Amino acid sequence: MTFSLHGTDEKKLYLLLSSAQTMKQANLSIVREITASGNAAIVITTNQPYLILRKLYAREGIDLSKVHFVDAITRYAIGKVPDDAANALFVNSPENLTDMGIAITQTLKEMEGQNIFVVFDSVSTMLIYLSSVNISKFIHFVSSRLKILDVSGIFLAVEKGLDPLLLTQLTTFVDQVVDLDESAEG
């Protein structure tokens, strides 16, 4: 995996494509790089629950004080929010785009003034719950909000899990598309 955020001061939006097998490692590498360089990360997760990500990040030595979560899977999966949740907002389900949008906006406001990277994990998982059209509209909303607020964003997706039209639309919303599997091979 050769994608790196170093060397750019520009606030950009990225679509990172990977195989299903390398998605978790991509998330870990990106959040590690963001926090190690002194930046804060907002991880919007529809893929891994908050508690799992927190444990993975801690095991990787990631500074958890620099990571905030918008979790759309925990409450859906277990019906409640963990008692010891820190720096996290929980949405009822990945289908509830209105609440997810509100939680993202609220977290961005709370972190205003910091150098923030939003990491969306993952666009592909949303296809389990929503149509490509609704996902495209939501990602367009999120990407537009990030551009207006001058915040960097990284959207993770499994390339083979996206239909061609959705992939084309996502490509138009971001500044750069990176195929992590091609980067690793080349």
C-alpha cells in the first residue's frame, strides 16, 4: 500500500479503492498516518463497530484522543450504545442517512479549528442497506460539505463491490482516485 497523505497541504477528497482483503489494513494505515502527523480523524463507520475499531487502533499504537467516530453499525447490531464510549456518536442504522448527516455535521462543528481528515469506511458496505442512487446522493452531500468547510476526506471502497455507475459518480465527487491494489503491485 503506497498511498500517502504526506507532501500535500491541500485539502483534498480521495476515493481509495482496495480489495475486500486489504480494506481493514487500509483503514488502519490511513488513520495511523493522519494521527501520527498531528492531525485529527473523524472515522465514519458503516463497516466495523466502534469498539472493534477502537481496539484495533489501540493495538496499532494510534493516539485515540485524535480519533472521533460516527458509528452507524453498533446500535443497529447490538441495540444499544457502549457505556464507555468516548469521542463517538452513534446512529441507529446505516440506512438512516439523515441522522448520519447530522452526526457528521455535529462532529465537524465540535472539531472546528483542528486539521481534520474525515475517513469514510466504507462506501461498499452501505450497498447492503441502501440503493446506489441513495448512496451517491449521500456521498455527494458529504463531499460537498467537506469541500465547503475545507476539510480533507477519504472514502474507502471495495472496487469490485461497486456498480460502474456508482463508481463513476463517486469519481466525479473527489479530487483523486487511488487503487491501493494497483499501487501495491506497481
